[in-house]
Amino acid sequence: MSSARETDLYPPIKSFLEDQGYVVKSEVGAADVVAVRGAESPVVVELKLGFSLALFHQCIARLKVTDDVYLAVSRQAGKRFAKAVKENTAMARRLGLGLITVRLSDGLVEVHCDPGPYAPRKSAKRQNQLLREFARRQGDPNDGGQTRAGLVTAYRQDALKCALYLFEIGASKGADVARAAAVPTATRIMRANHYGWFEKVEKGVYGLTQSGADAVSTSSRILGAS
């Protein structure tokens, strides 16, 4: 069986558009497909076997000609492609583009989104989470663009404050740490022991592990000191 070609996408796309009353022609100017219906603005479709940045660039360029621009790709099987469709549909919507997939085995054409102005819905919950983390973060201890590994969060800073107190004072009750270190959730943080810095000495009392003591040496950076 011969490998698929971009031209294999054209017949299903042409039939799909003709069924909706369009007159369809290929390779008109720089566009792969142009469809016209009466006095309406033309529809442009760019064909590719798979998603690529170049495909999005082509479609954005076609927006200089018409607002009705679609990217069309060959539909593949599997979760990986389904995820790619979801992510690229979101991108297409943000760019004001439409997205179509074509299953070459039977010519099934599916429109995942149509072109149009993008009006994103803001998540108040996520915005509040962002601002809460920003407000709790002490200083600016991270390098912009770094990976998630080793990222300093407000939670990590609070845990370090607890570790610093235990390093200086020794094993203590959670309530004492919370008050002295100004970390209301100190007991919960030490009980969870997310970083392996704490150990339970007795009920309600926590001490510092060796890894916790080692973490104290980096406290200036983590706590955002200049």
C-alpha cells in the first residue's frame, strides 16, 4: 500500500464542501483549496498530513485574504493523535482558524472548530490560585524559564521556615513552630513531610532529618534573600 499524500485529502474535502453548496477549486493562488458560495466570503483550506507550525503559519497568512480559513490534516488512530487534535483545536480557536480532520480510509471529514473571533473564558479560581501563590512567595527565588524540577514555591518556603526553626531550636511541638516561624500550617507541613526534611519524635513533636539540615544551607536562595 502506497504512503498517504497531501493530495489524498483533497477529494473528501471537496465533496464535503460541495455538499454544502460550495463551488470548490484547488491550488488557487497560494491556497490549497478555495470554496465559494454565492456572495459569501471565500473559504480557504490548507492541507497537510500532520500538524506543524508551518501549517499554522500558512493559515495565518491566508487570513489576509479571508476570515474563513481552515487547516485540514489526516486523521490518525490512537490517544496521541486525539491529544494532538485537542491541543491544536485550542490553538486554532485562539488564532481565529478552523480545524478539520480527514480519515483517509473512508473519507470521513470532521470539523473540530470553525473560524471566528476568540473570546477566552477566564477562570476566577485559577486566577485566585495564581495571585495567592504570588502573594505568599517570599522574594523571587526562581530563574524565569527553568524546569519544574527544583522550583521554589511558597509551600517549599514555608517548609524551610519550619526547618530553620528546628535547626536552631531542636525538636519542637507543631504549635510552637507555627507561632515562631509564622507558618500557620506548620504541623500539617511537617506531618506530610513532602521533602523528607522532618521526622516525628513523639505525638505532636517533630525534629529535623539530615536532609532537612542540608536544606537549611540553601535557605538564603530559597527564601529569596538578596
